[in-house]
Amino acid sequence: MSSVASLSPARLVPAETTGTHAYIVSPLYDSVFFTLSPVFALGGLGLVGALGMTVPQITVLNQIFVQAHLVLVFLRSHGNRNIYKQFPARFTVVPVVLITAVALSRTVAILVVVIGFFWDIYHSAQQTFGLARIYDRMAGNDAELHRTADRWLNHLIYVGPIIAGLAFVSNLKPFNLLGDVGWTIFTYVPAYGNAWHAWLTVLIVAIAVPFLGWYCWRTWELHRDGFKVSVPKITLLVSTAFVSILVWGFWPLGAGLFVSNLFHAMQYFALVAHTERHTISSRLGRAKDRWDFGATWMVMLALGISYGACVSLFLAGHNIVSGYDSLAIRLAFAVSLTISILHFWYDGFIWSVRKRLV
Amino acid sequence: MNAKSLGAVGAVVVLSTIAVHFGPPDPRASWVPGPLSQLLLALEDSFDRYDGIGVPCSDRTPRPVTVGGHAAEVPSCWKVDSAAAGATITDPDLNAMALTVRVTAIAHAISAASVTASVAEKAHALVPSDEHVWVWSNGASEVLASVVVPRIVSLAPKVRTHLESIDAAVRSLR
């Protein structure tokens, strides 16, 4: 954390002047929390394995950091006045309507679970895409240049291995929940997904290999015309692709979820700490000093882990179908599901690199 | 959600509808090029070695089970909840898509080999039912064999690694 605490404004000068080795915070901070975080998350899985944690324990741990990072979105959406004043209705009306609907309707609750599950995958790919775009802009490139290619590349390295890998069918199983509200046609999705799995794997590989070749060729071509290749961006993409292919392609579902959720949460914590450090410090009545970064981290960890631990431990062993009859469980699900779906939705517009919100 | 996202969702819905309507092509079909066919079958075999959540299920060593009071053997990684009557399962060969249901009571009337062939032939034709029922008759006796597999594996072109129950019955037609 010393590199974080010693962060100086000089290191946050406009990106265009910082070149191809430009980092968001510092080389060490970026490497740990952004560019190499997938690899560190892999180490995290090895650590819980070495500690002899059981599957239920790992599941609760996984839920704690997942829930912890989900709630942090409010530090930016509601805590940052510049963001809040742009979308007041989305930040007030929608949460109230959604939490009420989930608490009153089992069908809505289950729909939110299913939509949230798949939105999470898309959202996670978009986060890596967003970081890649930040690095590109910091290297001095136009915010639009290579943007579409980066978006598809990130979907390919994040979603591609999920479709092509071992746990693809398990990732479709949330559709079975819809059978509990009478929409049994959706229960055929995992069944047909299973039947098509080998074909889909071949299709993904057939798309990925030429696309990667084209991406590299296109980058090289742009580079000859002055496009600056960002080293942190390349590191981020390579580490994400490597870990994604490994854990989704060849490992069980639980391992894939743990590693992906962990590095996604690490990136999110680190990004919010960086972008909201002044906001949170001023909200706490602190001056904008060299310690505001550390203070922000403390606030985020306290808030996130407290919320994550409460939700995860309270809901451990319960699911939305069987637990919905209990008022307490239902309300807990209403809160956590609303926060999760709002997290995915809000993140889609409060971090726009193009609009220079980051 | 913008127009592009809606378009992408629409494309997924249309493609999924087509995929469901036509079902997966059999990798062994004549129009599938040889190398692609081999690749697809290798992938299927590789997925078969795991259960639904990616846990290895590659232990094919025979495990003795009792099916309807009869001794049978299935691969160790299979989950069998059998309520069969009068049937034994022998020589399960998933790679060849053959599940031999040998009904000992009429072993002399209907050969096990013909039963095996019928199972393999009908496994794909009966989708998307979760319960596969086969009937064999030689005019004098009739065999009904019912194999229930979870829906999640029942749509695959070949019988996969999980059986929920196996049931068989024999009756005289005279």
C-alpha cells in the first residue's frame, strides 16, 4: 500500500502525456489489482485449497467478496455528486420499484436471478474491456480507435471459454429455475446446450483463432500509423485470456466462478478506491491529502465486507425457490438481488471512458 | 439497452430457436467431414468424462449394482437409481452409444445383440423425452425396457453418463 499512499498528483497527469507504459495508479498497484489480478486470483484459489477449506466454506468466501464488490457501486452512483446528478431517477425510483417487486413476486425474483447470472458474465467482460480502454486512452490513443475490436476481443476471451469449456452446461442451469414459476420451456435450454456443446466448442475455436490473428494484424497496422500499444493493456488481456481459458475451459464450475469473481472484485475495489478517493474523503470531512487513498480503502473494505458477510452468512444454504416462503429470507434476497442487478446496470453507464466519466 | 444490444439478443433468440427446432447434428453423419467428425466425437467423449459441473467422471471401472434383484455392473462414475424388474445391465459402452439391456428371462428368445442395436438406434430418435422406452417382440414374448436419464443429458445424440433409473419387464403375448 505504500505506493498507493505516496500517490502524487503528478502521476495522474492527463493520460495523453504518459505514453505506452502509462498506469492508472502505479506499476505495482496496477499489476496487483488490474493487469495481473487474474493470475493472483488463480493463486488465491491455490491458497484456499492449501488451507484445506471445504467447498461450502469456499462458497461462502466467494459470496462475501462477490457481495462486497457489488455494494460498492453505490459509492460512485450515489456518493459521487457529479455522477448522481446526471441520473437521479435511475438512482432513486428504480431501486425502490425493483426491491418492492422482488419482495412481492416470486416470478420477478427468479427472473432477476436468471437475468443477473447472465448479465454478470457480460458485465465482467465489459469491465476488462473498460480497463483496456482506459489504458489505451492513457497511452494517448483516440477513445474510439480500436474500440469495437477491443470489445469483441474481451467477450471472446471472457465469454468464449465459458461456452467452449467444461462447465458450459452448468452455466445454463439457472434456466431451470424458471421451471419453478411455470416457464418450463426454458428448462430445455441446458438440455439443448448440452447436446450442442461439442459443436459450440468447435465454433468458438473457429471464430477465436482467426479473430486473434486479425486483432494482432490490425493492431500492428494501426501501430505503424501512430497508434500506441499500451503495455499494461496487453498484460491485462493476456493474463485474462490465459486464466479464463484455463479455469473455464478445463476446470470445474466452482473453480471458474471463484477465480473469475475474485479478480473481478479485486479490479473493482481498486478502481473505486482510485476514482472515489476524493469523494469519500470529502464526505467523511477529511482533507484531500496523501492519505485519502488509504482511508478510502478502509471505508470500502469495512462497508463491502460487512455487507458481504451479512448477506452471505444469512443466505448460506438458502435458495430463491425454497427460501421465498420465509419473509426474512425473501427480504434478504430482495435487497441482495436488487443490489446485484443495479450494480450490473449502473456500471454500464457510470464508467464511460468515451464520455470521460473515468 | 441500445439497438445493437437488442439486435444481439434478437439474434441469440432466433439462433436458439433454430437450434432447438433442428436439434444437434449427429457428428457421425455422412455429410460431416472426417476430421471434424473425429474432433466432435473426441470433444463429446471428453465432456462425458465429467459430470454436469465439471467434476471428473472418468472412472469406467465396473461397479457392481443390483438392478431389480439382479446383479449388474455399471461404470463407477455412473449414478444409478434403479428400480428395474427382471433386467440386468451388462457391458455398457457409452463410446459406441450402446447400452445392453439383457433380460435374462428370455435370453434364449431375443438375443442381447439385437437389444443393443435397438437401444443405440432409438436413443436419438426418441428425443426430447426424458424417458426412453424400447419394445422388442418376437411374436411370443415382449420386452419393455425403460431408461430414464436426466433431461440435461437426454437430448445428446448419444446416451451419456447418467442414468436415473432402468426398468424392464417381460410379458407373454400368448
